[in-house]
Amino acid sequence: MMLSRVLFVSIVCAFAAGCGSDSNPSGPAPATPAVEGTWTGEYVVASCTDPTGLGLCAAYSPVGAVLPVRLGLSQTGQQLTGNLVLGVFIIPITGTINAAGRMVLTGSASGLLQGQQTTATIVNWDTVVTGSNMTGGWRNTFAISGVSGSPFFDSTIRLLTKMG
């Protein structure tokens, strides 16, 4: 009789919610920050490497240069899409944001740079959103048609603020 009662309680617990344990002990999951909108500001070129010999770092991205950045985002839950404007490049981006505000983005676009067909690619975008401000940085690489080597620069956000 005791064995059947223990078996019965075990089966009921297996199918019942709870049974003495809280399935969500820390409460509801934190909300994902709302980042949809236009972000504008400035970034600093932290480093620049140009194995092509074309002098792109000196011409376009000298270390220490403060340059404008604009990021337009659409958001569905944690999924992000939009456009990143860096100089002559308007780069379509996709990515995610988690509940802690960590944003990861990637994207690429092609255009002319010094008369050469060039693809600019955003890699290692790793930023954190706190309220209407964003901190962090990214790497931008360039693939230039007919040129060996890929220049890249690492950037750090100086100020990036959500506008409305």
C-alpha cells in the first residue's frame, strides 16, 4: 500500500506544475531593451591596418580620427535589422540584442572607394545599450576589387545616442 501511494505521488508530480519546486525561481525574464529608431553620434578610429599599400588609413581612417556614425534600427523581439552609415557606405545590417542590452551586428555593402569597387563589411560589432546610449565598438574590413590584402580598422564609440 505504501509503495503504491509513493508511486502515485511520483506520477502526479511528474505531470503537475510545481510539486514543491519553482520552475522559474528568479521571476519573469528581463525585457529586451527597445532599440528601434535612429542612433547618431561619433566613433574614434582605434587602429587601422592597410596591407594594400594604398594609404587608406592615412586618407580615410587615421588612428585617433573622430568620425560620424548613424545607425537606423528596426526591432522584432531580439532580432534587429537596419542600416549603418559610415562615410560613403550605407551598410545593411542584421543582428540581435539580448536582455542585458548586448548588441551584435553584421553586414556588408559595396561601393566605390578611390575609384575601385570595394566591399565594406562590419564584423565584431559588440556594443551595450544602456537607456538611450550605446558603448562598445566594431571592426570594419574592406575588400577592394583587383587589390590583394584587406584593410581594416577597429572603432570605439565615442558617443552614440538614440534620437527619439
